[in-house]
Amino acid sequence: MSDLARDYLSLGLRMGRVVDGFVDCWFGDPELKERVDAEPAPDPADLARQAAELLVRLPDSGLDASRTRFLHAQLTALECGAGRMAGRDMPFLTEVETCFGVRVGLGEPDAYAGIHEEISALLPGGGPLTDRVAAFYDRNAVPPDRIGAAVRAVAEELRAKVRAEFPLPADERVEFEVVEGKPWNAFNRYLGGHRSAVAVNAEAGRTIAALPLIATHEAYPGHHTERCLKEAGLVTGLGQIEQTIALVNTPQCLTAEGAAELAVDVVLGPGWGEWTSEVVAGLGLKTDGELVERLLVLVQRLMPARQDAAIMLHDRGASLDEAVDHLERWLLLPRDRAEHIGRFLMDPLWRAYSVTYVEGARLVRAWLAARPEGESAVDRYRVLLEQPLLPADLETC
């Protein structure tokens, strides 16, 4: 066991004690966690110092080049994160670049307006476009008491597809639970031993299109599949213990979220809306699958507006009301949902996290498109799930 990798794990666990939610998943040595939990309450300023010391030690750690690059990027993000926990003032865009390894900027309102025109053509009729979108979602909604059965049915079909293409361990499994009152649609908690627990928000059924997006993003071939392959290959096979922890606001999570965002394209591709309709028809759920897919593809192209709101709030001096106005207008959201996102963007831990979806998806999409001639998207994507690639790797491949 590498001393430096072990110290990195200890640092990540200590940061999780300072801010609940900073450790996205942990399946490492239980004795190490017990020791960290028994320590005095950590001081964020001391954690920043520890991260800096590990960066100094890293070149002489004896780790190979790939592990060194990964840990350098992660530790740089942890030093920044611990500094912010300690009260260090840092410009928002500097924080994003330091933590995620990407540079971001505002989107183009003209591009959003053009997408609105395409959506309007899909959903003709009178009244504001936001109302027409909301009515369409209502017609294709999954009742909260049916969301659990529906997402499980979709996930089981996806599991069979993914097992035919990816070397999933024979003992892997995912348990789904429906919860209420959460700020997200779904959340994967990887437990180790090739097991995941996925919590699904009962309100996620606002549109049936969420079903394949949730199941591919959180399970097959998204987060669960990635964690299984990394545990089997990197941890068990190669002893890379640093992969037993996943930490938010690091390059690791940007790559993971980007991969999960593109999961539906890789495993299902065009036609996933009609495929979903056929799967859930046996549950008595009806939907206009083709139109749902066409609409959601357009709506996903509006997601940079969420990143815009974070930049407006934390870099451009906008008020919360101004950011909510931007979200309501360009994401075609009801006011209450736009306000909910705005409050989420004000959270000190999560204020920059939208970057992981927007920039992560952009990088992964470009990386998949740049694959060598003759290599399939599935083969290219498998590399992303099996190797600890960084945003910088996706930029240069």
C-alpha cells in the first residue's frame, strides 16, 4: 500500500468530516476510516496544508506516471477546497479551473433562443412556451407511486445490454429506493463489492424521459458500471487504493459526471425514447416516446444556462433573483423550480457543481467523437470507465 495514496485517502475522509457530502463514495479499508473518525475534529486550514505537503511528496512517492498525474490533479483540487472551507477568498472562475481543470464562460443567449424556436416547432400551440413544455411533461409523467417499478424495469433491460458489452463482475447489483423531497432526480451511492444503492426522487417522474436518463446515468453504463470496473481492475487488480474514494469538486467527478451524461447515447443511441415506451408499456404506462426524446435532446442543449447562473451569481455580481430569472427564461422552468436551482447554486459545496455536467458532457462528447477510425463508441467509452482519465486527458485525446 502506497503511503502517499493512503494519506490521500485520509485527507479526503477528513474533508468529509468538515463538509457532509464531500465524500461521494467510500469503499476502502474500514480500519483507516475508523482511525480518521476517531481523530479530533479537523481544521480546514490544516487540511489545506496537508494537501500542499502531499503535493510536495508526490514526485518522490514511487507511483507510476498515471497515478502521479491523477493524484496531482486531485490534491490540487483538495488544497483549493480545504482553503475555501477555511474561509480563503477565491474568484469563482479560479475555483472552477483549480478544482476541475477546465475554464468556463457564459453561454450564448442567441443559441438558447434558437433552441427555443426548435422546441416551439415541436410543441405548437398558443400560450407561453414554458407552459406548453410543462403541459407536455404532464402528459408524459410517471406517477410517484409508479416511478420505482418503472425505473427498475428500464434498468433491468439496460443491465442485459451493458453486460453484453462491458466486463461487469458477475456479482454486481443495484438496489433502487424511491425517496422524497430531494434536490436531485437520483443519486448513486457506490458501496463497494460491486454494489450500488440508487435513490430516486419521487418527483423525477415529471417526464417519463427521465427513466432511461436516470438508469443509464446512475447504473448501466454510468456511475455503477464505472465504479465496478474500476474496483475490479484498478483496485483489486492493480492495488490503486486511491480509487476507493470519490470526492466532489475534483477532476475525478467532472470526468465521471460527463461519462454518465453520455451513457444513454452509448448504450441506446437514437431511438431511446421509443425503446423506453416499449419497456414501460407492460407496466401500463403510455408515452409519446419519439417526441419525448426529441424534446429532451433539445432541452439538454439548454443546460449551459444553469452554468451561466452560477457564473452570474459568483463572478458577475448578479442577485439571486436575476439568476433565477435567467434560469426561468432559458431553461423553460416554472418559477418555483428555477428558485430551487438558484438556492442550490448558492450552497458553498455545490455552487460550482453544474460545471461537472455541462463541461464534463462537452469533453466526453468530443472525446468519443475523436475516436480512431474503426473503434466503436462502446470500446472508446469502456476506456473511460476503466481508466482514471482526467479532463486534461479528454482535451488532448
